[in-house]
Amino acid sequence: MAIVTLDQLKEQLAFTDDIGAVDNALLTRKIDAAQNHVERLLGFKIEATFGGVDQDPVPPALVEAVSQLAAWWYEQREAAGDGAREVPFGVREIITEYREFTF
């Protein structure tokens, strides 16, 4: 289950009510892909570590990382270009704070 809702992503993107459900399927795919990417960088599933019974709540910073990444991928649909970069500024830093390093 995604830690970011469709409504939260629409809020991140400053969608207005007149847009309606036009891109709901696309936005949902962006949320799923962003969370999958964040989890792969973290090395664990977010919901296996946070938000469950006897677990700490999902950190707001991880919600922000997924939101920013999903919004970035929605707005920047080209793989290359003048403004292309790997991930939005700050996302990697958030992930690094929660990443489990093993040697």
C-alpha cells in the first residue's frame, strides 16, 4: 500500500478541482513507482518498518520523498533534456537519513 495518497499527490502538484480525475491512473502509477524506487534505495519496504502495529509512524520525511519524486516524474516526463536530473533536490538526502547500511 502506498504511503502517499492520490489526493496528497494532487495537493503536491497544486491541482485544482476543475482538473478532476483526468490523470488519476497516471498519478497512481507515479506514486507506486516513486515508492518502489525509494524503497529500493532504502533497502527495505517502508510499511514493513513503519506504520504498523507496535511500529513508529511513517516518518513525514519519507512521505515527502515519495511525494516529491512522484510529482517530479509526473511533471518531467522526458528522460533527457536541459533540466533533467536523477531525482529532485533533497530526495536522496531524505532517503540517506533512513537507509540501512550493511557491510
